[in-house]
Amino acid sequence: MERTRQSLARRYISDNMMIIVDLHMHTSFSRDCRVPPETVAATCQKRGLGAIAVTDHNTIAGALAVQKIASFPVIIGEEIKTSRGEITGLFLKEEIPRGLEPRETIARIRDQGGIVGVPHPMDRLRRSVLRFGSLMEIIDEVDYLEVLNSRVIIPQDNKNAWALAQARKIPMSAGSDAHTVYEYGRAYVEMPEFKGREDFLAALRQGKIGGGLSTPLVHFASSWNKIYKRYFQQATQR
């Protein structure tokens, strides 16, 4: 009987293990970030993240590089610049080209068994955002909305994203949108452990959003990174 109780206790703990997950971050494979995959993996481990999604701009190369060296689960993601703004694909196997219509981008994510998200959906200051009209055209095809992005400057924009997700009963995510070492883990979801794409959304629905905003000065760092990589660094990374 005692052995049975111990077994049940272990199973209960395992089934309810919560981890901290940052679902939006970048590496040096994004043109506005200079943090190499090795530093990303080491920093996230040091800060106690149990899993991450690496979502570089228009490439999965950075995510694959981090996945190879990380000691924790790494979701292969891509922040894709569609013809109308950004859409995120998670659990990808192949890179999706930029510039496609939103529905074509979604179709290509689905074709490889991926999950569709919209980053910083209500950010009124970000030029790359998927505008509200375009978002509403595809809202029924969206698997999750990012309701806390640490790089959003106006807090109300995150609150508006939260309200939209609640109203539409769409799972909520959070991410630091990190482009500098300072930012990794600034926003996260505390959620049950998941094995992969199959149980990710169910775990996300049980999650709790945590973290906060980064200083707006991080946007200057991204601008400097683009200038540095364009004029001072010979690189093939995007």
C-alpha cells in the first residue's frame, strides 16, 4: 500500500509539474540581434527557463542551433513577415518565406504540423504588427495570441491583446521578444510540462502569464544591432 501511495504521489507530481516558458525570443540569426545561440541557451538555463521558443525573423536556423546545444526543450519557431504583418509559427520543420499572404503563411505552417500564433497583436507603435483588420480576417485560424510582450511600450496594448484573447477564447502566450541578453525570460508562461505539439496547446490553456515589460531602451539596441551588422560585421546571418 505504501509503495502504491508513493507511486501515485510521484505520478501526481509529474503530471502537475509546472515550468517557466518564454515563447518569443531571438538569436544572432535575426538581423537586429547579436546574441549567439550558445549565449541564448546558457542564459535561459541560468534563469531557470524550463523550455523556450526561438522565433527569429524569417528563419528557423537560430532555433535549430539553440536546440542542438540546449539541455532543455527548444521549440523551433519563426516570426514570419507576411504581406500584412507578422505571424508566428511554432513546431516547424521547414523555413517559411516572408512576403506571403497571411492565409498562405498559415497554410504552410499547418502543412508541416505547426501551430499558428500572432505576436504583439495590438501594438500600435510597431510597424511590423499584423493590423487589426487583417488579424480579424484570420482570427478563427489562430491557435494562440501573445498577450504579454515585454517589448510593448504602451502597457494598454498588452491589456487589449489579453481582452481579445479572452473574448475569442483563444489560448494566451507571453514572451520577452528578447534581442539582448538582458531580456531573456522577462515575460513567460508558467505552464505544465508538455511533450510536443500534440499537448502544447492544452498545456498553454492551463498556463499563467508572468513577467513584465523591458525598458524601451532595448529598441535602440535593436537599431544599433542592425547598423552594426550591416556596416561593421561581415556575416551571412539574416
